[in-house]
Amino acid sequence: MNFWSFDSYPLPVNSLDEAINIVHSIHATPLAFYPFGTKEETDNLLKNVTSGGATVNDSFFHEANIHSTPSAIVDP
């Protein structure tokens, strides 16, 4: 069982597909997405989750730049 961060708390999931399904069940296009994992795992997550912005294996960098860049709006 792997642990993925969900709303700043670890969320246990059994597979990447389960994590992707959870994201899609919450919102089809989240405003921000912070996948953590190996290159293969994060590439798979980024390929399957459309978001307004994403930062891989980091969350501070995305927040640090949020005030200097325009917000992204993604239509499903």
C-alpha cells in the first residue's frame, strides 16, 4: 500500500489508478495538483490528471509563485 497526500494528509491507496480515480471523483480539473513519487509514477499521474497547475515532488515552489503568475482556468 502506498501513501499519497490528500488535502495535506496522507491517503492510503493501493494503486496509481485508485489515486487518479479519487482525484477525478473530487473534481475533474483541480486548480492545483502536487504529485509525489518516482518519475514513472508522476509522469503517469500528470498524463491522467488535468489541472490548472502542477508541481512535481514539491508544494512550496508552486505556492511561492502563485502571486506572480495569473491563475489558470481549465475547462473540462
